[in-house]
Amino acid sequence: MIPSIISKIFNTKEKNMNTLLDCHKGCRVKVKKIDANYDLKQRLISFGVMKGAEIAVLEHAPKKKTIEIKVGKMRLALRDAEAAMIEVEEI
């Protein structure tokens, strides 16, 4: 609560975002951490979603049940539960 009050007082934005699910359409982010089980983590890595990778959010499905992202030249659709496991920061 205090950081949000400070950002309002000084009119600054917090650069860090929590997860990929929190990102809006058109947002570009960098992966900080993948907090998933081994199998899911390996699947995401095989698609290029790994620590340090840059991701562009292309679209959200209704009610944010799925999210379409672009990693390099590849486009992926992730479930909301999977996107919630990927910690990111805005670039």
C-alpha cells in the first residue's frame, strides 16, 4: 500500500508487473521467473519462454481465460493458470 501511495504522491509508475496474466494487450515484457512444475517449465522453454525472454502480449480472450503472446517469431496461446505462473517485468 505504501509504494502505491508514494507513486501517487511523486507521480511515478511502478515498472514491475507481477505476472503475464496482469499484462494488457500490446504490452511488452521480459520474463523474470517461471514458477511452474518441471514438465510445464520444460514445455515453455521449448517454445522460447524462459528467463530473460522478451514477450509481446497480442490478445486476451474474453474473461482472460487465455492469452495470446509472441516470443520471437512464435505465437502461443496460454491458459490463465499458465500465464499466472510466469513472473514478468515491463520493458
